[in-house]
Amino acid sequence: MKRFESVARESLEILNGLPHGAALLDGECRLLAMNSRLEALTGHASEDVAGVPGGHVIRNRSSHERSPFGEPIRTGAPVSMESDVVSADRRRVPVRITAAPLKGPGPSPAAILLFVEDVSVIQKLDALAQGPRSLPDLVASSPRMQEVLEFVPVVANTDATLLITGETGTGKDLLAEAVHRASRRAKSPFVKVNCGALPESLLESELFGHSRGAFTGAHADKPGMFRLAQGGTIFLTEIGDLPLPLQGKLLTALDDRAFYPLGSSRQVEVDVRVIAGTHRDLKELVARERFRQDLYFRLNVLGIHLPPLREREGDVRLLTDHFLERFARGLGKAVKGLSPQALAVLERYAYPGNVRELRNIVEHAATVCRQELVRPGDLPDYVLRGAAPEPVEPPASAGSSAGGLDGARGGLGGLPGKATWSEVERRMIMEALVECRGHRGEAARKLGWGRSTLWRKMRRHGMA
Amino acid sequence: MAKDETARDGLSGSRSLNLLVPLLGETVAPRFDLAREVLIARARKGRLTAEPRVVLLPGPSAEEICRLVLSERITHVVCGGIEDVHYQYLTWKKVQVVDRVIGNWEGALRLLLSSELRAGEVVPGPWSVAGRTP
């Protein structure tokens, strides 16, 4: 004991130089010495608590159990654990405790070196990095997105096939990855394949692999994405673009959990969870016989629909701040936020490209902005005009032609981004009638509709 | 290390005292929120008036101990580490709390009744090579 006390005194200088709390315990887990950081955390002076069991001084979660500090003495191997310590100022501080054996002259360890690392800052940073709902990069506070995010742990808890639908740019890829990360397969690969990016012959090889000599140029075996995702998740994005002949093979692979690589007679078995995503209406493709109904049912065991940004109340502001902070930091700029006018413009815009488009708009603004606040002049012109760079796809229920919509688009700038199609249509009719001084025939022509169509729509909106 | 708080309030006077100590075996529990049993004692004129009793809790719970403190009309709590929320609650309820105490409960109570127990006290015990003699 006395020898260790002298060792403790000598080692105190070294312990005090460490950036974390550190202590030296004897073979019975009694404190020999602790550094000044640990003294500050526990509120006890090292000399006052010499000889006291470590768990009574470092008041951690396992203080009331068999002390894990002694584990290195029993096993000779270091141990590390997440815990918390009630500090001198009565805070519960999250810590990582590592206990390492110190060898003496004999065969077994004679003392324990203990490190107590305050991880509260790391935990706070992690929480900030992961956003409000703790899902990677999925920033959302709107009620509709909250419903989606609450569903993620449920679908992550099963291996059933998941179909994610939603307009382009709504975050289908991110959601698929979030489901994978939250699942038991998180430590295995997450493989993404774009079914619309490759021609049929290449796509089959990409998905299922091929054997050497299967076709001209196949000089070696290729495992394919299904095999690369073994144990993990494969995300088939743009599944609506999957060629019909491959749909049959995919269905078989899903049913049998096995398939034949191109040019091979040997069946390959895989354990892969399949998530599919599309911006297309698969039901409509089924009706048009461009997508197999049995595959649609097989994929749609679980379904999540991601709402478009214009229907996500409050998320434009949240996402704008999120992207602006990220781009400003990346560009090394001192942009702190948006002026009220710029924010009003962004909140009015309809975002046909959804979150992806908003991210691009904010990147443009962060690049162009020369002040601390983004002003309307820093936004792309098409946003200022309130028009989208590409045609807005009207909902399927709207029986209007694209030409009619385009013709009226210039007048839609004043509508809030969350306006329903019905409100947009009503506003279009009103503006056309005002412009044509109430002449219905002219207004119908201007809108690209027949007179009877205009009359029917006016009645529906209570305007006639 | 400064011992910043004292429990001096005339404990040796004629006022009746109700004392509670969260326990881990024979010692003051290192943590208030993890204790599975508490010792309750009554004292008058600086002496215990009866044999202290030990109450087993259904599980470790700071809230349960706080509830017990109120129902038993406890005037003084001697404990190890306690979170501020519970400390503030108890002091708001006019309970005197002496925390960060290390050592066996008997020695801690003896120091308390002689108005010598301070927050952060290391009560001399079988393991201790430091601390004051009561």
C-alpha cells in the first residue's frame, strides 16, 4: 500500500497533465490519487478520499453494483463503459469511464488507471448534428412529416418490403437510409441502385451480377448489387422505370430470396431487405400495364408517402436555416440569416423540385450574398418571379391542360406555397375573368379550356 | 477542498428531529437516486430516541425517496450525490440536506447530531485513512 501511495504521489503530476478526469486505484478499487479535473468533478480533494472505494467518490451509475473498476484486475483487460456521474454542483454529467490494468511485479495487475471523460459536449453536438428528430439529415417539424418520422422506427423493426413514394426531391433516398440505419441491418451495407439510369441488359447485370463469359466483354464474374448488399438493405430507386422483363426476375428474387446471376446456372441465395422508391404513380402504371401488378403488391407491403414541400407547414423556414448554416460554413461566409423580405419570397414559392430545389436556391443565395443577411436580390430570378423553372405537374384530379396552367402561372406569385390546387384554380379563373372584363369565352380561351369546362369549374367553385 | 455548507442549526436542542439517510449496506449511498433502501431515525437533544429503521424501496427512485421524506416528516437528509432538482425540491420543502457525504451511516449521524457534519464530509470508517475524528 505504501509503495502505491508513493507511486500515486509521483504519478499525480502526470495525471494532472491529462485532459480528462483520471485516477489511480489499488487492486481493491480504493482510490490512491486523482487529478485536479476529477477533484473538480467530484468535489473531493485527492488526499481526503485516499483509501475510499472509487465508486463512493466517483458517483457513477454502477456505484451501487459490483464495481466494474475491478474488472481489469479480474480479467487483465481494460474495460470501457458509458455512464453518468453526479457532480459536486449536483449535475448528472454523462461520462465515458475507461479502466485499464497496471501491471506490477507479479503476474496479475496491481493497480487500475481510471479515465473519466465528460462526454456531455459530444452528446450535445451529436444531437445538434442529427436535427430535431434524430434522423440523419431529415429536417422536419411539420405535422405531416412528424407522422412519417414516427413511422420510421416501426418500419425499421421489420424486414418487410417498403415502398416510398413522393415527388422528386422530397427525400426518398434519405428516408430509405434512415430506415436502414434504424434497423437491425444498420451495420451491414446500404446499397442504392437507380433502376432508371441503365439500359435493361446492364441493369440486370448490375442488380443480379453475371458469370464470366455471360456476354461479350464479361471477362470476370461480377457479384451484383444484391450480393453486395448481403445482410443489409438494397434501395431500388425509380422502381417505376424498371423494365418489364426485369420486373419478373425481381419478383422471383423477392419471393425466393434467391436468383440466378446472368449466364449462371447456380442459384445464389441472399438475405437482403428491399426498399423501393418512385416518384411515379405505380397504380397508374399498373393500369397502363407498364408495371406488373403482382410486383406492385409485393413491393407495397409497407408504404410511406413523403409529402411535397408545399404541404409541409413551417418546414421551408426550418430547412432554409439548416441549409444556409451549412453552406455559409462551407463557403466560409458570415451569412447569418435571411431578411424578412427574402424569407417571405421563399415561403411564397411553390417548390416543384421540393427540398432539393430549396437546397439549390439556398446554395445560390449563400454564394451570391455579400452581407450578413440574404436579401431578395440574392435569390434566383425565377424564385423572385414566383414561377418555377420547370412546369409544375398539376395533380391528377385537375382536368386542365398544361398550357392553361402555364398561361396563368405568371399570376400565381402571390399565392402561398401551401395553397391547394383548388385554391390555385379558383384564383386562375378569377384573374382570367378580371383580365377579360367578365367575358367568359375569352377567359376560357385564355385558360386553354372550352367554355363548358370553364362554366363547370366556375359552378364547382361557387362562382356561377 | 472547501467544505461549503454546514448543518449547524442547534441540533442538540430540545427540538425533535427526523433523519433520513439513503443507504448502500452500512454506508451512505453514493447516489441519492440509486439507493434501494433508506434509514429513518428520530432524535432529540442530540441523541437517537429509538432504534433507527431501514425501509426497503420497491426500486431505486429519487422521487420515491422525496415522497418518503414528506410522508415521514423528515427534517434532515444525509446523502451522497444528489441532483439539483431533488436538492432544490427538498430545501424548498424546508428539509435540510447535507450531501456528498462519504462513510458509514452511524458516523454520519453522530457528526450530524453534534452539528459537525458538513457537505462533502468523509466520515472515518474502516476504509478511510483520512477524515476527522468525531
